[in-house]
Amino acid sequence: MVTEFIILGFGDLKELGPLLFLVFGIVYLATISGNLLLVVLVSTQRGLQTPMYFFLANLSCLEVCYTSNIVPRMLVDLLRTNRVISTVGCIIQLYFFGALGSTECYLLAVMSCDRYLAVCRPLHYPTLMYGTICVGLAIGSWVGGFTVAAAFQVAMVSSFTFCGGNEIDHFFCDLKPLQKLSCSDPHLVNLVCMSLTVLVTLVPFGLTLASYWRILSTVLHIPSVTGRQKVFSTCSSHLVVVTLFYGTLILVYAVPLAGEVSVLNKTFSLLYTIVTPMCNPLIYSLKNKDVKEALKKLRI
């Protein structure tokens, strides 16, 4: 029985280890700094203490945890030859990866509904999205993500048996590489994965699409060009983040070729574990006047 795994990481690029360490280290520091800065701004500046920015602060906290679950160990592995991780450690990393990813799906859906109410129900918005409701939706997203991941983890651990190779051809403990090492019944594993996909991605993604469909239909009925631009500017940042997040997930888990070719799998995985968490605070701040004003006040 397998009691530990060897993470191959970027083993075919050993000579580039120090360079990759430097690049990924800078990106990781930028990700942590950018997201924590957004949390500080939302917490300290009154102009940003609205439901939209409250959910954004939750998303930034999540991104810090999400990338910290994977990148620090990956950076250490780039500089050492002994890349062994215990079975328990691997399962724990996979659990937090799944829990935080599930929570992000729910949070993005909640943020989409918030934008729908702000655009399509502006008169009722203050009564529908007040403090207690916002806190409840945020807590529900976190609890739901960790609960679904825990249920999946129990089902996975009870169905997976590792009795062959122990080399994970990835830079972290992801589901697909572990599936390849398992000698368990693949049908049960696929059933569990399908159930998780429906609960975690299809339902929140469907809710997000429905919200933006209603927003789009409302925007098209606004007579003035200025009014359309104003509404679009409040939703464009979130729409870009949703596109990046779900786009990379689809590339990794829905495209068969990406799962079979390890190079493609690693490349696309870098997008949602490193690049997207770094881009989120930039996307929300570059075109946002409120965030820019809050930054100026913080400097003063």
C-alpha cells in the first residue's frame, strides 16, 4: 500500500528551477499583497463598506488562502530533490483545494446576484441586501464550500486505493493525477466527481449566467448611452473575473486533452492557482474609481 507520494512538479525543467522559483515567488508576493490591500481598504474606508465590496473582501481573503495552499510548497519543491509528501498531507492539500475552489464558485454566484439586484432592482436593493443578509450569504458560501468538499473527500478516501506507483505528475495533489494512480473502480470515482461537479460548478455557474442575462437585457433597455456605460462599468470587472475562473476550470477539467497531457494540465493549472488570484485585485482596482479614491485616502 502507498503511504507517500513523490510530486514530480516541473522535473523536466530542473535547470530552470531557480528562475521559476524567482518568477513564481514574485507572483505569489504580488498576489498576497494585492488581495490583502483590498481587504484593508474595504475594512477601513467607509466609501467601500457596501455589499459589493464586502463580498470582494471575502473573495480576496479566499484567494490568499487558495494560493497559499499550493504555491509555498511548490516553491520549496523547485529547490529540492526530495519532493515526498505523505498520503495524509496530500489528501489534506486536496481537501483545502476543493473546499476553497467550491467556496469561490458560490461567492462568485452571490456576487452576480448582488449585481443583478443593484442593476435590475435598484429601488429594492437596500432592503434586499442589508448587513445581516450579506453576512449570511458570505458565511453560507464558506460553509457550503467546505461541507461539499468534506463530503467529497470522505467519498473519495473511502473509494480510492493506491497500490501501484506513487509519482504524481503535477506540482500539487490534484484529483486527476491521483485518479491515474488509483487502482480502485473508476466508475465509482467518476460518479463522485460528477456529483461534485453538479453541486459546485453547474449550479453556481448557471445562477451566474442567469444573473448576467437579466443584467444584459436590462442594460439594452436603458435609453442613454451614458447610463449603459455606467451600468456596464459596475459589472465588467466581476464578469472578467468569472470568465477567467470558469474558463481555466473548463480547460483543465472539461477538455479531455488537457487532463491526458501533463504539460497542458500543469500549464492550465498555473492559470487558476497563480495567475487568476493575482489578477483579481488588479481587475477590480484598475477601472474602479471608488478603489482609486480609497487608495489616495490611505496614502494620505
